[in-house]
Amino acid sequence: MNYLDLSIRDIHQALVEKKVTPLELTKEALKRAKENKDNCFEMILEEEALAFASTLTEPEADNLLWGIPYLAKDNFSTKGLPTTASSNILVGYKPLYDATVIAKLKEKKAVLIGKTTLDELAMGGTGTTGHLGITYNPYDPKHERMIGGSSCGSAAAMAAGIVPFALGSDTGDSVRKPASYGGVIGVKPTWGRISRYGLFPFAPSLDHVGYFTRYAEDAAVLLEALSGRDVMDSTSSVKDVDAYVAESEKELVSPRIAVLDDIVESIRDNAIRDAFLDSLKKLEEAGAMINHIRFGHDLLESIYATYIVISCAEATSNDANLDGIKFGPYYEGKTYQEVMSQARTKGFSELIKRRFVIGSFALMRENQDVLFLRAQKNRAKIVERTNQILADNDFIFVPAAPTVAPKLGATSDKLSDEYLIADNHLALGNFAGLPSITMPLGYENGLPFGVNFMGRAFEESKLLSICRTFEKITGICGDYYGKEGK
Ligand code: GLN
């Protein structure tokens, strides 16, 4: 048994009792990080982490995160440390300040041991487009399968058991989908619950700080630590932060759970569908009321197109500052256009360029009505339908993804329901800004898959409570690839 494998509360207990020290935990996490072969890291902060951990000598009994090693996706600003967003355009960039979540974790004396890879600028879902190449799924040591993205490095590091928690960001599903492929918990809270200050923007109306944990209680611990109003982010909520850990311990009485049948039906993998349907029975046995509901096929089918138009449009305008002058490498040129065009041509990969073309096209005056505004109207319809379902139900519950981690390079029919609906529905949570958590459910041929619970805005306590119930049902939380005794 290694202390690093325990829940945050249990590690904390061992720290307080001085059975283990932050330095020992940090060394173990660094050792695992260095042994890992899945290309999870932009950088391992060995020196910094060891120096900080060795200052932590007096345990803080009331601070669960004291001395706990963690990782952050490399799109969170870290003062004085490189922050690349896995893009060549930001190589060499060192932010002058910490993202609020990084600052909060520093204050709690959690130990940052490294920064993880992502799909370039957090755009994409495969974990293959970052400037360091493909990040692999630890569950396939032959390196034939993706971990998914865009928070690929954090997800893979969690699936490999390197740290008890890792930060990610989620604009469409970038924490919750790779969580499913990696057999870990992936959390995206209500929009505004956690400050985004210092997180590189992708599409701010959809962007959320998210994170991965191995245990449901840990998810509550993190939410309590990271949430709250931040004057540096005017979109952060002024609502009080609940005592998520204590609140989520309370079992819900007959929670009403909506299952979206049109999503379940679009899944062709029988093992995943059957396991999901089986979990409904277990939830019922645990006292839940299951309501089978149809969201509306056409609306579901429109999620992807709506997401692409809105996210690309927002990204195009947000990333206009990556011009080789304000940010990015400077190339000589006679005009601003020349400097900018060189920096952007050399700095971005194909995927990013394609998305900027889509974004610019959608924002052109002559196209705005048919593309951008139409997408906004459709988003409003989707949000309305989602909230309508949640008016009568506490949660929406669906499989998180239609498959286990796909093989790299495998193609799918982009017009099928399986792709358009089952592979893209997690964006509902971003459109509506609702809290949404992926929980591991099981394994198919040794590869993990998960489910997703979504709740009402700012009802994270309830959402975490159902996740804690679900964790007891599956009994697989805490697993990672290669865990001793597994
Ligand atoms: N897969 C989605 C995309 O390609 C989501 C990305 C994200 O959530 N950051 O944009």
C-alpha cells in the first residue's frame, strides 16, 4: 500500500499522524511521473516541488489539501513558470501571475509537481494536437489508444495513478470525456462557481475550470477549496460556497433521475449500454426514481454544429492577441500584418487554423445571422429544454461516451447519431453552465468507461451526494492502471 493511492482524507490523516510526510509523497509522485511513458507532461517541476514540500513540516489538521501533490493542465497561468497551452506560439511565455485556482492551492499548500499536456489551446478532444505530440491512454501500454482531450495529460496522469487530483478545463467535455476513457472522476461545476482568472480563454461563455479525482469525496474537497467569488473574474459567482464535503455526505431521499433515452439509444456498444441500464436498477434499489425521457432528437443532433460555431467564433476573437507582439515569438516584418501572419502561420497547428477560419467565417457580417446568431438561438433552445427536464428531475443521467477510448487514427461516421448525439451530448452542461460529473462505471476488455450526472445550477452538493452513492454502487473508484493488488 502506498499513501499516495488513498483518498485525500486518508492521506491527510496519515500526514497529520506523521506516518508520511509531504516530501515523501512528493518524491513518490515525481518518481511515478518520471517513469510514466504516456507523454503526460509539458514539464515536471521536480526542483520546485521538492523545495516546497520540504518546507511543509508542521501538519495543518484542518486543511485537507496540506502537502497533497497535484498536477495542472498547462493552460493555467503559473507565475514565473512556463505556460504553453501546448502551443508553439506560447513557447517561452512565463506569466507574471498565478491563476486564481493555482494561488488557492498554493495557499492550501498543495504541491504542484508538474504541468500537463493538452490539445493545443484546449481545442480538440483527442489528446493528439499538442505541440509535444500524442498523449496516450495508460490502459493501453501498446500506445494504440487515445486518452481523449483536451485535458489529456491530466487525465492520463490520473489514470496512471501519479497524483490524487489534477486540474483541467472543460469547454465542451474536455474533463468529463477523458475521465470516462481513463476510469477516473471528472468534474465541471456550475459556470461561475470557480474563478477562471488566469485560465487561458478558449470560449469564455462555455469555459469552466474542472478537475479530476479518484474518489467522490475528493471531488467535494476540491470544490470547497476552489470555489468562490474572485474580484479578478467578474463572471465568478457571489453565491456562498457550500460545505460540499459535509453536505454531500447526506444521502438524498428518493432523488429523481432523468435518463435521456434518445442518447442511450444512439449507443451501439452493447457492453456500455447494458452496464448503464444495469446501473439504473442499482440506483433504483438505492432509492432513486428513474424517469425515462426523450430530449428531442433534432435538438440533440444540433449540439455539435451549435458548439462548433459558438466556440470557434469566441476562440477567434479571444486568441486575436496571439499575434507575435502581445504574445508569441516575434518575427521581423515590415508591417503589423506581416509580423502577425508569420507568428500565427508558424505558431499554430492545422486544427487551430481550421477553427479560426470557421470562427472568422461565422463572424463575418454577411454570415452572422445565418451562422452565429442562429447558433445562439439554438443554444437557447437547448438550454431551455435542459432546464425544463431539470425542473422535474434532480439529475440528468447518461453514459458519458458511446465507446471506450478509441484507437488512434480510427475514423467515425461524423453524421451518425452515435457521433452527433452520443459523442457530443456532454456539451449540454457547457451550453447551460450546469454542474456535471463523470463517474467511472466499468471496464470493457480492460478499458474503462463512465457515466455522467448533471444537476441544477449551483446544486453541486446534491450532485456530489448522488456521485458518492454511485461510487458505492460500482466499487471501482480509486482504481488506476497498474495499481498494486489490482
Ligand atoms: N472536444 C471539444 C472541442 O473539440 C471540447 C474541448 C474542450 O472542452 N476544451 O472543442
